[in-house]
Amino acid sequence: MKELIPVERIESKILLIRGHKVMLAHDLAELYGVETKRLLEQTRRNAKRFPEDFMFQLTRQELANLRSQIATSSWGGSRYLPYRVRLI
């Protein structure tokens, strides 16, 4: 049986973007113990199960703003703009 994830760890990953509480797709994948690629695949494959605005990709400006707020890049310099998952 898997251990429960401390609430503080989850809350520390939540960001406010476009007026919504969101989490980086890679952070959500980490919490579920799966690769980000697999999380994105399954979300796309089952798109009808999610609200239309469930997931969105950051703009370059949003990414620049986020990077300026966080000293260390937590996504390791990915070549792609990171996805955000809206928390409902």
C-alpha cells in the first residue's frame, strides 16, 4: 500500500495562473508516481472525461514570469512549454 502524501507537499505545488489554481503536469505526474509523458497521453486519450479547460499550455510570457518567481527550474529546462492542470 502506498503512503499518503503530506498535504504540505501537495499545497507547495499549487500555483495561481489565469485566475485558477493549477499544478505543473510534471508535479502532478510525480505525485501519482508516473512519467509526465504518460499523464499527458492518458489525459489526451480520455479528453471527453475532463472539462475543456482542464489542461492548458503556458505561454512564453507566463513561463518567463514563473521562472522569475522560482530561483531553480523544477522542470529541468524542457524544450517545450510546460502544461498546467487546473485543479477543480
